[in-house]
Amino acid sequence: MKPTRVLGFESSCDETGVALVEVAGDAPPRLLAQALHSQIAMHQAYGGVVPELASRDHVRRVLPLAREVLSQAGLTLRDVDLVAYTQGPGLAGALLVGAGVAVSLAAALDLPALPIHHLEGHLLSPFLSADPPEFPFVALLVSGGHTQLMRVDDVGAYEILGETIDDAAGEAFDKSAKLLGLPYPGGPHLARLAEFGNPEAFDLPRPLLHSGKPDFSFAGLKTAVLTQVKKIGDSPCEQTRADLAAATQAAIVDVLVKKSLLALKETGLKRLVVAGGVGANARLREALNAACAKRGVRVHYPELALCTDNGAMIAMAAALRVQRGLAGEGALRRDGGFEV
Ligand code: KG4
Ligand code: ZN
């Protein structure tokens, strides 16, 4: 059977990602090549993503990255059968760069263009690992913009069990990190600082921990961190900052673990998939692994490098959709679609 080769583009925020995935019959799709350019260094001076700069940088990077991916795979544009791109959610200008390039390439090559939901990309990113999950499973999606628990029966068959009513888990990491004077994006910096801190040195709230529902709230935690930052003053010692970082991380991890266990209990499922940038957090992985091992639940993660935004997850989501014939109907229109 002739394989379908999917060229995927991600440009929703501050990473330009391009990847090529091949799918044939029922076999697991294979990642042939990928390339990524992170804009983190560019935005760091501003303490966060500057949308206008992000869009312009995507324009600069996207075609060279596509060329790099094809050359890594020893292929040319003529070998591509379908072009996929992140449809949203994300920064409108940044999304339009990936969508514009993907739809134009598809038009020029007379190929279909397939828009992919960014969160579906994250959700299906563990299928790029050597040990992909089987359906059905519970998914904990923890990114900079979203925190959701989902029941996943198959590609495209998703039921939201609970989500955040205010900030996302990544946002809680990032905003707390900023309060601690750490650079953008704060999550990984806070995690590093927390390594030599004592999580019990500060008593921080775990909002909605006992709500009995798989929902989340992180805004109150940020406020509590702000109160502590004011208390410790302008020049706290390094150990105090590390302690506050560790306490913040512990509060977020406790809530994520407890709610994941609740969703597993509610659904009776024995598999958990963790995806999105916060899924890279080592303490979260440790705590989930320990709690799930006790309950006979298997936990799947994307490879560390594929937790944050990348093109491979978009190409993979498209390949899994193609494999199930889900790419028909509208989504596979030859004129693509510009729903951002
Ligand atoms: O999934 P992602 O790359 O982008 C969105 O779709 O939002 O997630 C980025 C988020 C940021 O909030 C970042 O601080 C967080 O993931 N993050 C981490 C870690 N690595 C990335 N948070 C905690 N610990 C980490 N190691
Ligand atoms: Zn993302």
C-alpha cells in the first residue's frame, strides 16, 4: 500500500515547528523528520511573548525549516501527500503564518490541507513515543493555556471531564515564576529553582482540591504566591526563593495528581496520558507515576522534547486522522480552510 506522507506545520505561539510523518495501512505512523525553532530567547527581554515579533519570526523560519525537514528525510515536496497545520487556538497572527504557508503549499501542489486543533496535537503526541498508549484512556492536558481532563475513546472521540475555571497550570507556573523574578517561560525555571527548596516551608492553598469534581482553579494560588513574595521582601536569600518555588510546584502537582486520580476513578480506566508543556515537569511525573503504580494505572508521556509545542505532534495528529478516514468532510477540502 502506498504510504501517505504528511507535512505538518505548528506556529501557534513562540515555536515554529515542521515535521514529516508517514502513514501506511494500520501500522503506527512513523516520524520521518522534524525541525523546530524556538523564539524563547527573542521574547525573553520582554518577559513574555510579543505577538507581532512572533508572527514575523514565524515568517522568517517556516520555509527554511520545511526545507530542512525534507532534506533530512531525503525527500522533496513532490513526495508529500497532505499538508497539515495548526488551526488554533493560539495567537492569531502567528497561526496565520503556518496556515497561510500550509494552504498555499497545498494549493500549489494540488494537495489537500488539513487543519488540526492544537490541543489534539498535544493529546496525540505520546503516539510519537516508542510506547504509544492504547485507547481508551484518560488524558491530562496541561499547557500554558489549558488544563483539562478528558476521556479519550479514539482519535476524534473526546469527552471533557473537567477543566480549569480560571488560569491554566502552565500559567500558574509562569505567573508565580515571574513573581519570583525568574525569566520567561517561568515553568522550567521555577522547576529548576524548586529542586533545592523545601516544599513545606510555605503553606500554599490547593484550590478546589476537595471539590469532588475533576475541575481546577489556579488563580488563588498565584495570589497566595504574591502575598508570600511581598512578605519575604525585595532581597530574599536564595534558599527562601527556592523554598517558595518548591511550595508552589508542590501545590500545582498535588492538585493535578488528585484530579487525575479522580478522573481515572470516575471512568474506571486504567491508562493515563499526560500531554502539554507542564507534562515535562519532573516532580509531576514522579508523583503521577507513584500514585498510578499503586492503582495499577499505566501512565504515558510524550518524549520530553515533544511536551512543548512542535510540528511532529501536528503531523502525527493528521496522520492518525487520515488513518481512520476522519480527514474527509470539509477538513480535507482542497482549499484547506482558514478557521483561526
Ligand atoms: O504546551 P506548551 O508548549 O504551550 C502551550 O500550548 O501553552 O506549554 C508551555 C507551558 C508553559 O507554561 C511552560 O512554563 C510550561 O509549559 N512548562 C513547564 C515545564 N516545561 C514547560 N512547567 C513546569 N515544569 C516544566 N518542566
Ligand atoms: Zn501547546
